[in-house]
Amino acid sequence: MTATLIDGKARAARLREAVSGAVAALKADEALTPGLAVVLVGEDPASKVYVANKARQTEECGMRSFEHRLPEETSETDLLALVERLNADPQVDGILVQMPLPGHIDTDKVVLAIDPAKDVDGLHPQNAGRIVLGKPGLVPCTPQGCVLLAKEAMGGDLSGVNAVVLGRSILVGKPVALLLQNENCTVTMVHSRSRDIAALCRSADLLVAAVGRPQMVRGDWVKPGATVIDVGINRVPAPEKGEGKTRLVGDVAFDEAVEVAGAITPVPGGVGPMTIACLLANTVVAACQRRGLAVPAM
């Protein structure tokens, strides 16, 4: 058996199309153009590419894009002052401060400074608390993308599904587990102190791997027919491509797991494209919620 590939690019494209439709409706009905502000501190190459993609896709969906590129030596005080200005700007509906930040800046302090109503990355404790309570709010983008891909692969309803989340980070593992609970899954969180990790993973109808270790999940860790969502993006040496070359792999040994699973996300092309699409959707949600408007269907 060879697993069905879960096409994150195609699903993200459909979500972006829905966002574009929602933005067009808000412009026509409410004279409202949602705006997303992205802040980049420093010259991290991957972050620069990511920020550029966010700005381009924001504009392609008909929204305003506000990009703030700050030098590496920007002080924490100056960054916090910028966040406060963005909080107060009525044209800005969403604020995303690109991580990682330089070492001299306290990331937690910056996250806390963002207005929770504009926290489209879903990292503020108030938004995290709303997930715990099962209340609507701004949901972290990568976890949200994982759930959307899982629902599509598993027929739209995850009620009663036995889900295992490998990894307990506050960025992915914990929020994914909470979102799956809110979808009525039975959720097991597996981490470095868990006993017999392979057996726990093998019990899953839905396995979400978000541990940050290249190809940790082997084929015999996967239950036959299970759905596997691989969040990992790891760069490893690829001598077959030439000296010094690398390639991207996930947290799952894809070539092994694809022969066992029922459906699986590739890396790249799986979860990754969903992150920006969910960010754009969150910006529309934030724009509506801040004004007491109904959120258009997306």
C-alpha cells in the first residue's frame, strides 16, 4: 500500500482564494480593507524570504501589507515602541513579529506587548487561553493548518479519532493537541519522557509529528492506514547532490511511512504552505472581530 499524498499547496491555494473572496466582500459591503503588519528584526535569510512571501500573498488577496524591516541592533525598547504604534493604528488589523528575534530582545515581552485582538500569530496568552476554553479566537497558524489538512484527509469530521501528537512545544505541539481535543479527538501527547514512544505513535489513527528531529518517526511507528501530518522542516546533508549540498526532510522517515500510512503530508509541500494561508485568514478574522462584524465564510 502506498499512502495518499496530502497536498498542502493545493489546500493553501483554496484557502487563499476564500480569503480573497472574503476581502472583496468586506470591501464592497463595509468599505473595509484588512491590513497586516509584519515586523522583521535583523538579516536572517530564511526570515527575509518568509516575510517577503507574506507581504506578496497579503497584497494578492487584496489586503494592505505594512512591512517594517529593522536592523539587527534595534533595541528592545524601540521594537516595543513600534508594536505600540501598530496596536494604535486603525489600519492595522494584524501584527506579526517574525521569529526568531536577536538574542538581546525578550521574545516573551514582545509577544505580550501585541494587542491580543491583533495577534494573528495566536501566541498571546489570551488567545492561547481561548483555545483551552474552546472559545473562538485567533489560532496559531501552523497548528490550524495541521488540523485543516487532517480534517480534509479524514473526511471532514475528526470526532472519536485517536490522535497522537509527538512533541509538546508551545508553538505547535500543545496548541495542536488542544485544537484536536476541540474537534472531539481522543488525544495523547508524546514527548521525550514518554515510555515506548514507538508503540504510542503506532496506536494513532492520526499522528502529528512536531518534534524537530529529522526522520525520527520510522515506518514501523505508523499504524497501517493512519493519517500522518509531518510538521518537521529539517535541513540535512545531501552528498548525492554534491559537496556541501543539503535537502529538506520532515520528522517522519517519509520513504518508509508512505508504504504504511493511509495519507501523509510530504516535506516540503505539506504543512508549510498552510501557515501563511492561515495567517491571511486570521487577519480577516481579526479585522471583523475588532469591529463587531460577522466573519465571512472561508
